[in-house]
Amino acid sequence: MAKKIVAGNWKMNTLKEDAEKLASEVVNMAKDEVPSDVTLIMCTPFLHLAKVKSLTGSATNVFVGAQNCYEKANGAYTGEIAAPMLHSYGIDYVILGHSERREYFKESNAVLAAKVDIVLENDMLPIFCCGEVLDEREAGKQNEVVKNQLEESLFHLSADDFTKVVIAYEPVWAIGTGKTATSEQAQEMHAYIRGLVKEKYGEAVAAETSVLYGGSCKPSNAPELFACPDVDGGLIGGASLKSRDFIDIAKSY
């Protein structure tokens, strides 16, 4: 069975005090309200990682993730953060290939393949994002786009390494466009992704791969989305900045 995961992507939000308050609230509420078989992940800006990690304390199902890392282990790359640095602070997960990174920073599938490798080499788990933009969806190319992203960035991995990867599907066309992805559309793509994994790595690996939905998931639509057989949780944006909303999403199971 795939692990149930609710990951919060804080993006470039929260000041020091805000981050500490939010993380503390999530940890405390999770202990009382979130089932033990649901994994919570807070993916914070780099500056907050160490403090948020310390605030997770003895919580057994609350983890901390970074939002990105560089593809090299060290060197003269001013302003970048390396995977070994993140590992040294006990960071558990790293988001890779988010649609904003692809769009604003022109991250290619080849670069993301290198980032996946270095995250795994440093004993952290990648949350690999894939998905199509509006023009691609309207042209009926969504399957082709997602397949290409997975093949070029993930399918070089051994079956053992692939089992450590979490996939997050982002229907980029449904974020900030006024259009809405239905639970049927989410399930359709998630089933397609799981089918690709099955073709490459076999049924057992596909069944264990967590595929998260990353398209404006919130407390009001999480129960319907999480009820889909191939949706194993969510990569949460704005709602992860409100502890009550984040916890309510996690309770949607």
C-alpha cells in the first residue's frame, strides 16, 4: 500500500516568528488529531528548516522538507544550497521540479534527474513534481508531457531507489487560471502515472508509490480528492500556511 502523505509547501512565505508559530501549531495539533498512518511534511523556506526541524520533537508522523536543492554536492555556486547541507540538518524530504521552478528558473528534466540522484545519495526522499500547463491540456498532450517528465527525470533509477520517490501531480492549468480540476481528472492522471510506473518497475512498486495531488487542495475538496483510489494525499500550497486548514486536510482520510 502507498503511504498516505500530506505535504505543505510554504513557498516563499512566513517570517521567523510566523514560521515557528505555524510549525508548533501543526506539531501539537497533529499529535491529537491526525491518524498515525498519515505522514505530514512541512516544506519550509531554507532559513526556517533547522528551527522547524527542532520543533517536530518526538512527533512520529511529522517531517520536514526543503523546497529545492542544487544538483552539485559542493563548490563555487554562490547562493545555492546543497543536498549534503540539508542532510546534515536532518531534513527528510526535498521538493524537486515544482511547476514554479520549471517556469521561473527554467529547470529541465535533465537537471531534475541530477537533483533526484543527489537527494537520494544523501538519504533524503524526493517529492518529484510533474504536470502540464494550460496549452498542453487544451491540446490533449497532458499524458505525453507527464510521461516525458517521468521518463527523463526518474526512470533511470533502479527499482529500489524508485521506491523512495514520492510523485506529486500538478495540473498547472488549474492553478490561478479560474479553471478547476475535477476529482475525476485527478484520478485519471494519477491512474495513468501509476500505470507508467507499473510498466517500468512492476505492480508491486507501483502499488507502493505515493502519488500526491498538487492542484489547489483545501479542506473543502480534500475528502473528495482523497477518496479517489489513486490519490494518496496532497502537496498543499496556500492552505498549508494555516495550521487549522492543513490539519483538516490531513484528517480528510
